[in-house]
Amino acid sequence: MGYRYQQLESWLLQGIREHRWQAGERLPSIRELCRQKALSKATVMHALQRLEAMGVVEARPKSGYFVTSLPVPIKAPVVQARIAAPRPVTVSDLLQDIMRRSAAFDLLPMPQAGELPASLVTLNRSIGRALRRQKGNDYQYYDEPAGEPALREQIAQHALRRGWPVTPDQLCITSGCQHALFLALMACCERGDVVAVESPGFYGVLQLLEQLGLQGVEVPASCEQGMNMDALEDVLQRWPVRACIVSPAFSTPGGALMPEASRRRLLALASRHDLAVIEDDIYADTAFSDMPDPLKALDGEDRVILCSSFSKALSRDLRLGWIAGARWHARILHLKLVTQLASSRYLQQGVADYMADGSYATHLRRQRLQLRDQRDRLLRELNSWSVDLRVSRPEGGLAVWLELPEQVDTLSLYHHALEQGVVVTPGPLFSITGQYRNCLRMSFAHPWRSERLGALARLRALTGCGD
Amino acid sequence: MGYRYQQLESWLLQGIREHRWQAGERLPSIRELCRQKALSKATVMHALQRLEAMGVVEARPKSGYFVTSLPVPIKAPVVQARIAAPRPVTVSDLLQDIMRRSAAFDLLPMPQAGELPASLVTLNRSIGRALRRQKGNDYQYYDEPAGEPALREQIAQHALRRGWPVTPDQLCITSGCQHALFLALMACCERGDVVAVESPGFYGVLQLLEQLGLQGVEVPASCEQGMNMDALEDVLQRWPVRACIVSPAFSTPGGALMPEASRRRLLALASRHDLAVIEDDIYADTAFSDMPDPLKALDGEDRVILCSSFSKALSRDLRLGWIAGARWHARILHLKLVTQLASSRYLQQGVADYMADGSYATHLRRQRLQLRDQRDRLLRELNSWSVDLRVSRPEGGLAVWLELPEQVDTLSLYHHALEQGVVVTPGPLFSITGQYRNCLRMSFAHPWRSERLGALARLRALTGCGD
């Protein structure tokens, strides 16, 4: 951890974890910390603000910083990915099995009954209104390949709030983020090309590499900083990499928020090696505090393709995403036209209205608190698991990454858990080379109702992490 | 024209065209025709029933067959496609220009105001109801890769009525027919493979060949019988063809309904040469009289992949299609999952309800009459064009195929027409080898309101087909 504020942050976190300061207790004042650690006021404030953003401390006006009652992170996973030569990708059939259970993001295999959240009712009303506005022979026309201008306009305005000034004509609407990633890879790679991916990294990307006949090379990614730039540099020197796929905002499964220094270094490397950079931005809108800027905002060479969708932050059932194709934009438009012609206009108009009237922003504000609570509850539960467990502590996204004891095999755990009505996502799905056998991705996308807590307890017993 | 009923049919059509029998007049009786032409009663009745299905004659109980007042087909186009060796495909940028105008199926470049048809209002209500039924955390789940079971069930029931007993688990829901064709080609071909296509044939298929790096070989297709089986046999003997794409029901642009004999021969050839047959069935539900059976219904070897959607018969804006992948079904499911995860469940449920309560069947019955009227009106208008024009007379679909005089260049016509606010689809878009420069596809998908008749008149002047 290079920076001085990071050193202070770690020291304070460690102290809270070891109960040097209890929940509700005041931390040393800024002045004390400056003196004690020989740091500038700016550095100390930076570290404290980061702890505040994490929910570990809270600022009380004129009193200082106090330890909150939120759980303190247990040990973080130490990703020790091996770097292996690029290779064709083969994804386990297991993933299809999981997807068939529609359950990649829940411990339970089926949707649960209950009330639809208010912000989703509002969304559906917007879509319903757009449907009722159809007139004349609208239904006999295809949407233009780039998608409905009103929705692109709203997405551009949303991007601007994250420091990324994009115009609607630089965007293309897709059927979700997976579709955007597919278009991106089709546009900038040819069969046999080498693509660098995060390890552990999103299985959907690995599947795409497999289906498009691309070779993958894994670059280690930590749960704190994301893709390791030293490792990437090493990989780029050794093999002819055409594209690099990263998820700088709350990557799945690790949940890292890539620091700005890494981002700048990534773009410098991309420039030197003439890479296409594909940014999977799908989790950005789930940020628990401020929404991070996209990597794309730093892209001075028009070589970052940003892919995103509403699936994680709003609804999986919309099937609406977008892509900013940079220098490949025209080719991506063409590929979208050829592979599926168009998207639904009424649907795009409904979502555009939902964004325009502020409902999406309201939804995100509400959801942010809820997601943070759900993460905290999960961390608290996992805290009580009695073994040498390592768990990530993401500041956004929908899941944590668990490192279980060496001897646990999560692939066989998958089958045993399924027999007991619990769905888990085993670690090896996040690797081309079968790494992470003792790891799991575990979702906190859903409220911890009793059925889910029950599933968690059964899982604890199955992993041998019981008392 | 080999069969005796076809010879009789041609003779009668010729007589009506030459006013041997006027509109409203009675044709010779069945008994007279049997005697005069030395044919069996069954043969004569078959010919008369075909003329009735075309709308050229009508049966009056106990009185015989009478000539209707509908227009008699003007000369049919004589497709004289050249067969050239397989080649990589390059599609004109013009097509993207047309698609950007959202106008491949209208003479006018923009949707028109007015009331939405009643059956579309009903459809939208069904979708709206499905939206309002969302509950609990439905929105956090992806649809299963094959698509919503209720919709697959309805599509299977609909298929059964056309003589094709398919089960829901043999179907996969897609984002429209173009998406289905894409999945089909991805599943059964590899880069560099040769694919046989109809000529003239659907430009969307040609674009797919281009983007997937496949080679195309054109097989002549007539406006009456579709793909020429002698030519296909010839092609198969000369080149290693992997797949053949046909549209047996009202192919675009020719509009042919492939006769059963051709269908059986196609399947025998496919068996002998181990072809994948991709059936584009998208126009079947627009049939003006009985809905034709799909080619797939005759498929005894599980080698016909049927692709279709609701875009032509119901709404372009639904973006819902389906594919029956035959022996490639599992691979197609996987490809769908990888390239776009899932489809919208509420939307599929809404459409399933619309089909289940009979609204879709009602819609098709109404639309059938309207489409036939619109085709007739177009043929009547074209009848008055004073030159040597050849026009197809399809019994389904949304467009006719026009052969203009040799000297007309429809590619330059496209630009001139656009300046006058008219969009046409030039013939060369329907060929890999730039054939059909003097041809056009012309749509009758829309009512002939005054603006469209005006556009038609401007087009007539531009083609030099004025008086």
C-alpha cells in the first residue's frame, strides 16, 4: 500500500478491528493524528473521509470522528493468481446449470413472493405509459440501430454527473451489458486474438472468449485495487494482447474500485501496446457512496469501449444496456443491426421518462442504503463463521468474494448445497485455468429474510465452517 | 410449369388477363373444363381452388366460379439469376442508410400519426397487465435461457395448427428473427464455410454472412416457387456447401410459396449433402388465405432450424422471435445465453396471454384481409404504369418485387427518390453479386393513404414509367 493516506487508513482499520477503539468511541483528533504519524492535515483528512465512505467511522460536527457500529472487515482475500500463457477458453457446463436456475445472484433458486419495491412500480408505470402512447403505425417501424434518442440523451446526462461528457450520438443501446460486451469483442478482435482479463473475473466474459474463439490470459486482480498493473505490464511484454477487459467499478467477483493511479497506468499501457480497453461499468450505479467516475472519462485516445446496463442497478428484466464504442462505434452499430436489428422503442421511452423525472436517481439513493445494509448483514453473519475465512468488503456491487479454507472444494460444494436448496457460485467459474477452487462468490443482492439466513446456515455447515 | 393443374391455372389466368372472361362473369363449369382439357375433376377443382385462394375467382354456391373484380396479375418477374462461385460477402452501406431511416418497409421515411389499430391496443394492454403482475423480487432474476415457458407453449400450439408438432422445450425465444438467424448461423457454420442463399434473397442474411466471415453462393429463386432445386443440386455438386437458408413461405423479396415437391427435394438434397437447412419462417403468419405448413414439419432428420418472430405479423417493436434449433438446439441455447443472457419475462408473458386468449388469431384474421386489399391496391396502381413492368403477386408477405425496364438503375433511383421524400429498396441489396439493378422491392405493409399514393406517383415519374 504505497500512499501515506492508505497506510494511515490501514492502521486505523486495524485498530478498530482489534478494538483499540470500540463502536461509538471517538478516534484521535485530526491534530493528534498529524502529530503522532507526522502527516499533513490533508492526508489525515483523506484517510478519515475514506473510512467514513466505507461506513467504518462517522463524522459528528465539532466533535470529530466516531467508530460506527458497522462490522469491521474480516481478513481480505489475498488473490494469488497464477499467470499462464494465453489459451483457448473452455467454460464449465456448470455455469449453464446455474443460469438455468436463474440464480446467479441469489442463494435461493427461485424468485420470492411479496411486494414489488415502490421504485420498480414507478418504473413499470413509466413503461406502461410509453406503451399507451404508441400511435398510428409506430409498431410497424424498427427503432434506429443506435437506439431511442431520448434514452441515449438520459444516459449521457447521467454519465456527465460522473465526470464523463459523452454525447448521445456516441452511444448505442443494447440488450443488456452481456450483449454490449459481445459487440465490443466482435468489433475489436478477430478469432485467435489474445484478450487480457481480470482473475478472478466475470464468467460471462470468459464464455464470450470461448464462443468467439478468442484466447484469454488472466491478469491477477485484488479485491481492493482490481487488476494488477505490474502483472498486466508483464503480460503485455510477453504476449501479443489485442484487448483488455476490466471492470474498474466494483468488479465481480472481487468488488474492487480501481484507484486512479492504476487507471492512468492502464491507459498508458494501452496506448503503448495499442490495446482496445473494454470497460465493464455495470456495477457503477450500485456504489454505496459517491458514484465513481468511469475509466472512460480519462480516455484521451478513443480506445476505451464502455459497456453497461440497467440490470444490476435497476432491473434484470428490462434487457436494456448501452455501449460507447469509441473508435469502433460505427462497426458496433453495424454489428448490432446485423445481429438483432433493433431494440424496443416503447421500452426505451419508458425508461427514458423514468430517468428524466428523477425516479432513477431516487431509486439509486434508496437502493444504495439498502445494499450497504445487506452487505453489512452478510459480513456480520460471516464474521461468526469460526474458521480462517477471508472475505472482501466491496463499496458497491452485489456480492462478496469468499476464500474458504484450502481443503474446501466449492465445485463439489455446489452440488451438495443444491440438494439442500442453496445455490452458490463456485470460484473456478471465475478463472480460465481452474483457479479458486476454495473460493465462492456470495450475493447480498437480496434482503436477509429468514429463508436466506437459513440457506446461509446450511452453507456454513456444508463448508465445515461451523463452530 | 410441370403439373396439369398448374397448366390449367395458367390458361385460366391468361384468359382472365386477356378479358376472355370479364370481371363478374362465370368461368366454364367444372364438367366443361374436364371435357375440354381432358382433365380429371380433382385436377380442375385444384386449379379453381388455387385461383380462388388468389382472389382471382370466387365460388358461388350452386352457380360455379366467377371472375372477381380484383386486379389480374401483370407479367411476373422472370428471375434469371447467375450462379457464381461462393465468395465472401460485402453488403452495400446503402442498407445501413435505409435502416437508419427505419424505413425498409415503407415508401415514406417516418411513422405516421393516427389511431393505433385495435389489435395492437389489446396487445399493449396484455403487456401492461403482465408488467403490473410483477411482484416480489422477480425483477432481480434473469429469464431462463430458453425463454418464458408460457410463451414457448403458445408458440408450440400455434405451430401445431400449421401441422408442426413441436414441444416447448424444442424452442428458444430470441430478440427477433434476425437474432434467430444469427444464432442459427453461429451454431452450424464456421468462418469460411459456404452457405447457399436464395437469389434474390433477404439482405439481412447477406449481412450476417458478411459479419460472420461466411461465403455465400446464390441459388436462383423464382417469385412463384422459390429456390430452384435444379440450381441448388448443381451448386451442391460443385461446391462444399455447409448450410442452406430458405424462406419457403412468402420469401422476401420474391414472395414465393415453395411447393411441396420442392420442399421434399430440398430435404432429400440436404440429407445427401449433410446440409443444415435454415428456414426463415417470418412471413408465414401474413398468409392471405390458409397458413402454409413450415418446411420444418417435413424434417425427419432434425436438420431444419426454423427461425421466426412476431415482427412482420404483429409488431416490429416487440423484438421477440423464436428458433427451433433441431440438432443444434443445445448449442443455440448456449450462444443465446452468452451473447445476451436472457429476454424480458414480463414481455413474453404479455405476448403469451395475448396468444392464449385468442387475440393473436383474431388479429391475423383481420390483418390478412387488410394486407390482401393493400396488395391489390398496389397491383392496381402498378397496372396503370405504362411500360414493360413485371410484378410479383405474392399470397402473403408485405412486399412485391418489381422488374423495371433494363435501363432503370434503382441504386441511383434510391437517391433521387429520397430527395423527394420516398424510400425504395433497390434490387442489388438482395444479391451478393450486384444483380437486379433494375429491380425494386415495394411494400404494401401500409394503407394506401394519399401521402403514400403521392409517393408512388413521384416514384413512377422517377422511373420513367409515366404515361
